[in-house]
Amino acid sequence: MQCPYCGHKEDKVVDSRSGTENDSIRRRRECLKCQRRFTTYEHIEDIPLMVVKKDGQRQPYDRNKLTSGILKACEKRPISVTKIEHLVDNIERALQRKHDKEVKSAQIGEMLMKKLHEIDEVAYVRFASVYREFKDVTEFMKELKYVLGRTR
């Protein structure tokens, strides 16, 4: 493992813990050169799930793409990285249970929007505006009214 701070390739594991569903391992590591600590995660690698895009194109599921989209939606919101990781883990488990080899990107997007709505409404609206490709302010306002109507 390469240190994210200094690039040194040797470290020691300080602590290891199983994930909440025993499907991952969280390791705290310490760089042997700069002594800074960082966390790594190991996940079980299953049969690759293919994502079917809107245009019919297929590509392998990428956890990093899902995480990146969530991080953008949650930027400057009071949502911890741990909560985001749990969200990604939950979505992945649901995908593995429900789908054998392929899943439509729309199904992943809808799952994510439902979870974001439960966690943070601002992050939900941000994600929805990109995911649903709002064309103008009217569509944005319609979604805001929907969110406001559900929370009252």
C-alpha cells in the first residue's frame, strides 16, 4: 500500500475491523516513513456487475463513480464520509441481491435518490438536478415543491 501523503510503499497495520455486514475490512495503517496514519478498506469482489446506460451501452459497475456522484451532491453538507461509505455499501448490497449480471443505470440512480432523500434533502435535490437533467428553473422548482410537500 502506498502512503497517500509521502508515497512511501511500506506501512504497518495498526488496527483492523470488520465492516458492519462482515463484507469488508477497515484497516488503519501507519506509514513507516512519515508516521502519518490513513485508512484503507477491503471489499469482497463479486462477479462483475454490468451497468446498462441510457444509450444501451454496457460498462462494468464502478464503485468509485457512485461514490464520486454522492460526494458531489453532498459537498459542503453535514454528511460524514463514513455515512457516504455506508450508503454506497447499502446500494451495492441491494444491487448484488436483486441483480444477477446487469442493472440499468436508471435503477441505480433511483435507488441513490431515495437514499439521499432520507439523508439530506439538499444533496437529494442537487443529485436529482443532474440525474434528471433539469432543463430550466421550472423543472428545478417542481422538484423543490415535491420535496417540500413530502417533508411537511
